[in-house]
Amino acid sequence: MVWQLKSTVLAGLVGLALQAGGAMAQTVTYSTDGGKFLDAQRTTLIPAAEKAAGAKISVEANGDRYPIVKASVGMNNPQWDIVDIGAGYCIRGVEDGMWEKLDMALIPNAKDVDPRFNSEYYVGFYGYSTLIASSNKKFPNGGPKTWAEFWDVKKFPGKRALRNYARPTLEIALLADGVAPDKLYPLDVDRAYRKLEEIKPHIAVWWTSGAQSYQLLLDGEVDMAAVWDGRADAAKKEGANISFSYNGAILENTCLAVSKGSKNRVAAMKAINGMLDPAAGAEIAKIYKTGPLNQKVGGMMDPARAAEMATSPANIALQSPLNTQWWSSTAGQAAEARWLAFIQK
């Protein structure tokens, strides 16, 4: 009798343990950039996503996500449930049938994102900028402050770095060539590539990931670079002797989408709601200089820090917003397709 009682109690305890473990047994896969940005997400947005979804979030860092999304969804075996990706790919993904239609009832925080960044298939995540960061050691009187000066190898000699990617490097080249910010689009692609040919011999590094650009600045491997504002800020905090500003920067944004055919689509959408949580957004903004697009975040931040974000009104006024519609068009895709031949030549 005692033995039976003990067995019953033990079975009950095991059952409770299995139920408790089952609450987090589901795993949602998520792909984003690596490096310091991912480090910041691991202590802020990802725990909020796990809480909202009641699932474990498995993260994979990848710097070139869309080709993998397209290939894996095309095989009806999506590699990731949630993808953090550039706005141009958000739009292209809709056209290519890459995303699940979102159930906004599962993502109530989406209503606090400016509707210009949202659609039925994705929600705006954060804004970021590509700007000039330069070495104070190399340029004690100040480095290049415009893209035209970045191209001026006589006035500003030194090692340079640009992103190994057409977007927004073509915009940067046109600004360097004197095109007015409000006249950028549609891009004069031939002119942009001609301008890039001028600077190409002077580019020491064509970086391929945000983590690499951060390391270039931290190690002093280059004297100036076109980099994302969050990477520049992270490098400066870690001791890089650099300066940067939003003057002439290119402003972009990313979105969160669920891959078509995701087996965890409901949990993935709940996780996205957690990643848009304004309190979590305010926390990541403290430690990583990115601009969450949830409009409630600013009210939860220190005003001085909020003013430093790429998405602050004062900084937006200094920048050129990237035209994601143009990049997702046939002309934009053709311009991007030319990049490989340019870089390999």
C-alpha cells in the first residue's frame, strides 16, 4: 500500500515536471545579424520574445539572410521561423511569396509601430544608419564629414572600408559625386558604379558583416569606414578612438517576418510581439545604438539617449532615407545583380 502511494506520488511529480518542461519545449528559430547587436538582443529582446511565445528562441546569426530564406522556403523547408531583414527584402519577400500572412491579433504591439513600416506580412523592427566613422588618431583635426570628402584621397589619405553590398553603397557613391539627397531616386546606376571605380583602388577592406566592421574600427585596421551607427557606437564604447555623425548618413530600417511554411507560425508571431515590447526596446537602446520603431520606446528612455538614436527627429533631418520600393523594383534588383561583377573585376 505504501509502495503504491509512493509510486502514485512519484508519477504525479514526473507528470508535473513534464508539463512544466513542455511549456518551453517548442523551439522557434530566429535569424538576425551577429556581433554586438545579437549580444544586446540576448539580454533584452530575446527573453521578452521567449516569455511572449512560451517557447525557446534558437538564434542563428547570418549576414546574408534572404538567399537562404528563398532557397529553403522554395523547398518547403524554411530554415528559420522568424527573420530580421532589411526593408527592401521585406517588400521583395511579399512579391516572392516568402512570408506568412501575419495575424495581428497575436502581435498587438505592432499597432505602436508607424504604419508606414508595416504590412500584412511584416512589421517594422528598428532603424539604423550607414555613416562615416573616422580615426581621431589619423585625423586629429577631424576626418571626412561628407561622402565627397571620403572620396578625396589627397585631403584625407588613409585606409578605407566600404560594405561589400550594393545597398546603400550606390547611394553613397552618388552623394559623393554631387547628387542632391532629394534627387537620388531613381538611382543613376551607371553613374554610381563609375564613381565606385574611382575609389575602388583605395578600399583596403570590403566588409561583409556588421561584426567585421566593428572589429575593423576597434583594431584600428582602417582610418575611415562606412559603417552602421550601432557598430560605430559599440566600437567607440569598447575603446576605439573614432568620431562619427549622422550628417549625410543613409537611414534604413529592418522588419520582422515569419517564413512561409513555418511549422511554428503561431509561436513565431507571439515571439515577434515580445520583440516589439517597448520596455525591452528601451533596454536594448541603452546598450546598443539602434532605433526601435515602436513609438512607445522613446517615452521609456532617457531623453539624452533617445536624442542619440538614428530615428530621433534631429538625426533624421540630417539623413537620406533609403528608398526600399526602388530597391525591390526590377531596376533595383538589376543594380544589385551588377555588384558581384564589379567587386570581382
